[in-house]
Amino acid sequence: MEVIRAEFPFISLSMIIPIVFSLLVFFLNERFTRLLAVTGTTIVFFISLLLLYLFDYDKANSVQFYEKYPLYEEFNVYLSLGLDGLSLLMYFLTTLISLVAVVWSIRDKQITTRLKEYFAVFLLTESFLIGVFSSFDLIVFYAFYELTLIPMLFAIGVWGYKLRLYSAYKFFIYIFVSSLFLLLGIAAVAVQHYFNYGSFSFSYFDLLKNNYNTSLEIFIFLLFFIAFAVKTPIVPFHTWLPDAHGEAPTAGSVVLAAILLKMGTYALIRFNLGLFPEASLKLMPFLVALGIITIIYASWMTIVQNNVKRFVAYSSVSHMGFIVTATFLLNHEGLRASIIEMFAHGMTSASLFMIAGFIYNRLHTFNMESLRGSVRFMPLFAVITASTAFAAMGLPGGSSFWGKFLTVLSAREYSYALALMVLVGGFFSAAYMLYLLKTLFLDVREEGILIHFQDIRGFKFAAFFLLLIPILAVGFLPHLFFNMFDGSINFILKRLVGLE
């Protein structure tokens, strides 16, 4: 991969700014907390917009804005930061969702205590996530990957709902234990580099040159896959997710669903496909089957939920199934589908969790039965809810349409039967979203309870507005996004067919 050095350290700066503002939050008076958090996330968001503008899309397969700083030179460990088209998209999603989460929290009635710690948690999470998506040294990637656990543990455990401690511990144990497989895998590829070239290296660019025998490559592939499958999550590694989402505060669920889950799917593309192309080809049928099982199982689990947050959580698992299926179809349209769906789901899942949080603030319950007809007297909120649901189910013009359509198209390259199975999964995702819309819009309840509801406004509306613009952009202008990451896809496909 070509590396283009940064003329200015934009990436490291965008990691430092949230840390600086988190320190300011701690040391300044609490009345400045919200302003500082919004200012910090806004600055980083505008840096991401600047990098979208400065990025050379004709060289989208190269790593741009590259920075490299020595950490432990004896073992060739460097803070190696950069953005290719895939990283850039995830970097932008991180800055956008972090801003949305902070804006949403400004008037969140659930967040009334320990404001300094609360906003510091989200600022630190943003910094660590940028590190995850921009790191090209596997040890540094692992460090940031693990660091994201800590602030999210506190977000769930301190500001969550009734079973918050149980859910926080379960979340931490699942991710931490699965990450040990990743650490073992990283050690294995570094040792293999030593056997091949006489030196240890954790650089992604160096490890691309490793040579493995088939059995060893499959073994290391599975070590990486287990860690990322739990993080994604896919069936049967998914059981921590509904609990974590069900008990997390609204902004915590937004960040967890929109960005933290994408760490797993991003890493599957970056590391599993990039570093282990032969193992990817040999295991492809099993992993595609696992993705389809995840879609169908999670869809059925979604529609039987009586808690709206768990409903949205299981729908996220179903969408992760689409992403995994599309990824391991190992063709151009499949990889396009997986990456565009990662971005699309990041926005729609964030919006769905904010919808659940907004209704909870009105009714003080997540019970689906109690939500009947709850949006009918809030016209602006009703439009937002319908737009989000239609986008999530994959209607043409919605952000998830291209992910689902291209997954079916890429499956068709193998067989009609496989395409039909993916299509059935798409039908189920439409069915549970229609069920949600029916509950919120069409079911009848006593109007006297609802008629005094205030429609959405202020910071809550601003948070939704920040999401609706890119949701529409993905639906109607997908080529803008394809131009961003097609170069990264081509690089991976060349490795899969043995041209590099």
C-alpha cells in the first residue's frame, strides 16, 4: 500500500482534542461542562469534514495523512496513524456520532448527576475510537480497541437503568475475554514475521508480506475472527448486546450501536481479509452461512421483544449479519455492500435508539404495549421516526437500501438459492420495522395521555437533524461513498485473487 505523509498532524490532533477537553471538563466549573463537550466534539467533527475535502480520491487505496511516531523501537512498535478510504469513512462516522451523542445528552432528563464524568466518558471514547480506525500498527490498534471498553463500562454501569451493573460487567467480560484471542493472534503474526524476515514487526504494511502454511493461516484467522465476531456481534456471540443496550443510557446505546459494533466489522475487512486471504477463501462458505443464520435468527428475536430498546438491539444484530454475509461473499459488490451498510446502520441505529429514548422521556417505559400510538400527536417526531424506519428497512432512497440490494446482487454471483436466502433475510428486517411503525402509529390508546405531549425541539431535534442529512445522502448519492472506499476494496480483492 502506498503511504502519503501528512503535512499537518490532523489525525493525532483529532485524538488529542477530546482528551484536552475531557481534562477541562474535570477541572473547570460544572456549569461549563456541556459547552466544553459540545465544543470539543464539534471541533473534531469539522476536522473530519476538512479531511473529507482534502482526501485524494484518485488515490483512495493509499494511506493518506500518515503519521508515524516511535513507541518501542526494539520491537518495531510505532504510533502509526493514517486514513485510506475505509478508515476515512469510519473516522467520519465516529466524529459525527460522538457529536450527536453529546448534543442529545445536553437536555437528557436521565443525566442529572456526575455531569463532568459523564461527558468526559464520551470525549475519551471518541479519542480511542479514532485511534482504532486510524491505527496501522496492530499493537497500537489492540491498545485502543481495549481502551474503548473502559469509558463504555462506566457509561452503562453508572448512568444506565435498573440492571446496569449486571449489563456493564457482562459487556466488559465478553469483550475483554474475546480480546485475548486477538492478542494471541497478533503475537502469532509478529512471530511469523520474525521467522520469515528475522525481525519482529506489528506494522500492518509489514505483516501483509507474511507467508503462512494453510493450517497456520486458518488458525490465526480464527483467533482474530472470534474476537471480532464477539465485538460485532454475530450469533452465537451476541448475547451481551441486548443486555448492554437495554440498560445503557440513550447516548451510550447510540455510541455502542453506531460505532463500537463497527470496530468488529471494520477489523474483519481490514485484518481478516487483508492479512489472511487464503483462509478467507477457504472459510467463506461457513462464514456466509453464519451471517445468514444471524440475519434470520436476530430478526425473529427482534419481532418478539416487548422492550423497545432490546427490539432495536436485536435489529442491530440482524444488520450485522448482513454486513458479515456481504463481507465474506468476497466480491466487489459484496464488499461495497458491507462497507456502505456499516455506515448506514451507524446512522439509523443511532436514530432508532434516540427515538426510544425520546419516547421513554415522555412515557417512562420501554414496554412496546405502552408505546401504542405514542407518536401520533408529535408530527415532527413522527416524520423523523417514519424516515428512520423506512431507511433502516431498506426502501429505495433509504440509507440501508444499497447495503441490502448489493448483498443480494453479490450473492447472485454464486447462486439464485443464496440470493434468495439473503432476500428472505431482507424481508424479515422489513417485517420487524413495519411492526414497530404499526405499534407507534396505528395502534390505539387513550388520547388524553398523549395529546399533551410536546413535539421534539431544541437539542433533541438538532441531534436527529445531524443524522438525517447523511442518511439521505447515502440513499440518493451512494456513488460519493463508493468513490471513497472502492480503492480499499480493490486492494483487498487483489490479495484474494493472488495478484499481490
